[in-house]
Amino acid sequence: MTATHLNSADGHGRALRALRRTTHVLRLVGDHVVTVAAGVIGAGVLAWMVNSVTEFAPVLTITDNMAMLLVLAAWGAALLVKGFAYDIADRIDPDSRDGDDLWEATTALRDAVEDITNGANYDDIRLALQASQVLPALHELTVHLRGAYARDGEMEEAAALSDTVALVRAAAESMGHRDLSE
């Protein structure tokens, strides 16, 4: 075992991979805990209803109020687990803690998507996207990346980025940005 395997600074270390996997698992928990809780609540309510009719387990006599309390407690616990899972994942995510401005830009774009999902005025978001000049800046970045790869003789990557440049240019032009240069 060499020190390189344990060093997370190289981007491939065990610690970094463990953090990424943990972050992924926590986000999966956050994504699915409400669905699991709904299934457990449904099964519990069904068992409670069957038990109240057939009395297959007379020891488990639960009143209506107790059943509602258990349902609310399970739902609340699921929401707490979801919140904690996302919060911890955000805190330990090695890709979000490295000071990368592009990560912050991605987070802002995802927040805008969530705003639209939650009923925000999509015209305002579209106008803000146009005014922010995100797409022209992304076009300029991909043009410079393509040029850097081409200068280093990595023609396969440069060719792939040419496709990206064209697509980003088309997206920027469709948002009203016609003054793009290459």
C-alpha cells in the first residue's frame, strides 16, 4: 500500500471515494425514505384494519387515536431523516467543499429548477437566465477548452468539445444571445 492510495488530494484516494459513496448513499436515503415510510404506514394501517376486524392479535389493540399518532410519528420521522440525510450529504460532499465556483453555479441552477417546480414565475427565471449571461459564458468556456485540448494535440477531446460548443451556441442563441464569437 502506498501513500498515493490514501491521499485524497489526487482525486482518487480512498478517503475521497468513501466520502463520495457516503454522499451518494445519503442522497439515496433522502430520495427514498418518504416512499419507504409511506409503504410502512400503508402496511401498518392495513394490518391495523385487518386486526380490528379479525382480531388475529388481540394483544395489539390500538385505538383510532393511537393509530393516527403512529402514522403522524412515522411520517414526521421520515421527513426528519430526509432532511438530515440531505444536510449531512451536503456537508460531507467533497465536490462541494473544494471551493469550486462551478459547483456553486450548478447549485444555483438546480435551485432555479426547484423554484419552478415549487411554482415560481418561470418567465422571471427565464429573464434572469438571459440577463445573467450564463449561456454565453458557458459558450466561451467550451470554446477555450476546445482550443486548449487542440493546442495539446488531444484532437479526440477537441472534436467532442466542438460538438458541445455548437450545442451551447445554439442554446445561447435560442435565448436571444446573437453576439457570440469563436
